[in-house]
Amino acid sequence: LAHTGGETLIDETNPFYAGGMPAIAVAVGRAYPLLESTFTTGAGVPYAEFGAEAVTAQAALNRPAYVNSLVTEWLPAMPDVQARLAGGARVADVGTGAGWSAIELAKSFPGVRVDGIDNDEDSISRARRNAAEHGAADRVDFEVGDIAAVSANGPRYDLVTFFDCLHDLAQPVPALTAAREALLPGGTVLVMDENVDDALVAPGDEVQRFFAAASVIWCTPQGRVEENSEVVGAVMRADKLRELAAAAGFAKVETVAIEHPFWKFYRLHP
């Protein structure tokens, strides 16, 4: 079957898989009455209000990239990080969702220990099941919580990752600060976020318009649930990421040379 047909809907790890898109429509439809009210109240919409389909959709849309690119393309762009993982390392995967990024790291680097962290109980429950089914449960630990709590009381890490989640967080600066404080000497924080243009060029291409729409109906409402939220939303331009990183105490933000139609990669140096 060509990727224009069967692969897009059947093979869950194929790079062209789009099986998560129908679940997004269901999830947004379920939350629509609350989404509509946010335009007048400014209140957020809890992730749980989008239903189980929200977890299904996010996992399905991102998993193929982790399976096909995380170890073979993304990490080789940072040879020192890859070597550190190959030698045995500890990783915190912030916003781990259903755990596919953490599981792929554990499967690819037998000496690595990964702590997957997410504030959604359904996501963590699925992540634990996924790890068990893919033989990684002995090297991956999934917990409900946030990086700030882990940083204050937990281990130190060689690598902290924010895969497609920093723009969703109600308090991105405290999260980045906690990640920096949780690093071992020479450790790295890696942020993967939306590949938005550095400046608005109206009306924007299809990808830019998609991110803008997703920000309004998905990312920003979920991030506004917390009081005094400073959620950025999906249109987080590179200058904004650098601003957040500087506020969190990072000395340098490096844009990693990884080409991808939907994501940009930033390496944050303490």
C-alpha cells in the first residue's frame, strides 16, 4: 500500500501515519462548549475535558517520529549527547504523554534510565502499559507530576527533554528553571517545539495556519487552567523560546541543525 493510502491509516509507526487526526476531531468536539466560553471568560479547559481521544491523538501523531527519527537523526545531530547516552545516562522526559519517546530511548540505549513525567493520569497509565508491552518497563519509570517537584526532591540528569510540550505549560519558566537545576555537570536540556516562522508573514502557509489553529482550540486553553498562567501556545517563536530560557537562567540557546517540517529543536546550555 502506498503512503497515500493504507500506510497513513494502518501502520502506527509509519512516518506518514495520520490515524490520530480523527481522534482530534472527536476530542475538540467534546470540549467545544467549554472552548467557546473561553473566548469570553479567559478560563482554561482541562485536558481531561477533551476525553480519552486527546491522549490517543497526541500519542498517535508523535510516535512515528520518535520511532523513525529520535535515535537515527535527532540525537546524531548532538554527538556528545548521543555518546553520553550510549555510555549509560539518566534522562527526564518532561511531558512524556503515552511514553513513546521515553520508551524509544530506553530500547535504543540499554544503559539509560528514563523518568517519564506528565501531569495527566490517563497518559501515565498508558505509558506504563506501553513500556511493559515493549520490554522497557525495567528501565523506564513513569510518574504523575511536574519537573519542579522532581527537581526539588529527585535525582540529577544527563539529559532533560521537552518534546512538543513546553508551549503547553502554564508556567514554562519555572519548568525550565527546574530542568536546569536538575542537570548533572555537562548535562543538556533539549526542547522540541513547533516549527513556526521567526516572524509572522500573513497569511502563512498551511503548516503555520495549522499551528495557529491548534493553539486556539488545543494548546492555549489547556494551559490556561492554572491560575496566573503564562502559557505561550503553539506559536512559540524562536525569540520567545530564548526569552524563556534566559529567564530560567540558561546562558545560551542553540538551534540544533535538524530539518523537520513540523518541529524545531533547541539545545539549552546552563
